[in-house]
Amino acid sequence: MSGELEGRVAVVTGAAGGIGREFVRGLLGAGAKVAALDKDEDRLADFAAEQEDAVSAGRLAAFGLDIADNAACEAAVERTRDVLGGLHILVNNGAVGMGVIRSDHMTNLIEIDEIEPEVWDRFVAVNLSGAWYMTRAAAGGLLDQGWGRIINVTTSFFTMLRGRFHPYGPAKAGLEAMSAGHAAEFAGRGVTVNVVVPGGPADTPMVPQESGIDRSLMVRPSAMAPPVLWLCSAEGAGWTGHRYVAGNWDAALDPAAAAEGCRAPIAWPDLAQSPVWPGGKPPE
């Protein structure tokens, strides 16, 4: 895909983390300009220093951003357009993980009385509202230009529904549902919305050493980039409203075949077909 995204500008939130860095590297490698955004400005600066050539060439800009702040999200989108000359791709990757409550949360699951209301609010603000703020800030320009790619990183359905895995699971379930709604809203207008997930625990700091999982068996962060790059390519233009399990992407296959092998409908469409609605079905 080298050069295929030349002329495109992407925003990646959570860009200083393990998966975010792979998104940035992949998009740069495909020719895009990238705005790398993260709340951890020190880690972000370290990462930008590793990409000195891209920074010097004006292809990478790194901004500090707390995506829980709507005004800051709007400003970041405008700054991206000003500095990099546009916006075409939004990767909503920024998130806060269960480790902020306890590092052993995967072997000693979290009880409701351990979750302070402020912690719940922070998870929802970052993991759900933050993606909405960024999408709202970007959507007008994407729709006006008739070309856009929005990719949201959610999680496995198992994690969404897992007992004692709150607030992470419910917030990501909300993001999955939001993604389905936006895919339907923007359909036929040149803007696609899809979800990419690891499919299982990924080898990032969000899964702490205390998890007890053999890290060699985890999904590699680099596995997340190929589905995103394919969705941003010309070949992926016709696909919206789907989720891609990166752990099932077979790099030995042609990218279109690899995408087919790890694709499923976004969210839970089969459960939405029989509403009790006056006149039969609600308007779409």
C-alpha cells in the first residue's frame, strides 16, 4: 500500500500507545499525513522524536489532547486541517483501560463497589464520548468533501458483556452501537464507518503483566494496522457498517481476501429487525 494514501490526512487518537503507534506508522507508510493525538504528551513527544523524518517533512504533527473535552476535540480537528491541509481519515483509538482501577483486574475482577462514580464518568467520557466528540468535529468536513473514513476501535463482544469488567465493557459496547448508527447515517455520502478490534488481549500496556497471560500468545499491536489501511484504500471504499477482527487477518492472503476472512456486521443487526412499531417499521 505504499503511496496509496498520498494526499490524504489522518487523525489518530491514543497515538502514543502501542496500537496507536502502529496506526500512525502504517498510515505514514501508506503515504498519508498524520496528526498523532494523545493525552500523554511526554510519550507522544518521544514517539514523534522517533519519527523525525516524517516530522521534518511536514507529514506528522503531534498534539496533546484529552478527548474527554469536546472543545479541545474541535480545536484539534481544526488545527489538523490548518497544519496538514485537510482531514480525510479519523481513527478513534484513544481509550482508558481497567488498569487505572487495579493492575490485577484480569485475574481478580472488579466489583461494583470498587468503581467510584468519578471513575465511571471518566471511562464513559474517554471511551465513548471522546469518539463522538471527534466524529462530530470531523464529520461535517468529511461529508462536504464526499470522502472520509472513520474507524473506531472497540473490543470483543465477550469483553463488552463480561461480568465485573465495568466500566470498560459497557463503554465500548456503546461505541460499537454508535458506530453502527453513524454508518447508517453517512451511508451513500462517501463517508464509511467501520470497527476494528484485536479479537483478544493485545500485547500493550493496557494488559498489565499481572494479567497472567503469556504475552507471546497475545495479539500483536501491529496486527491492527492492515485492516485499517485496507479500509482507507480504494479497494475498501465500498465497505461500511462492519467490524474487522485483526487477530483473524491472514497476511498470507490478498488484502481483500484477508478482509473477507475477518469481517462481520457491526454490532448486533440481527436483533434490530423486529421492533414493535406502529405501522410495521420505523423510518430509516
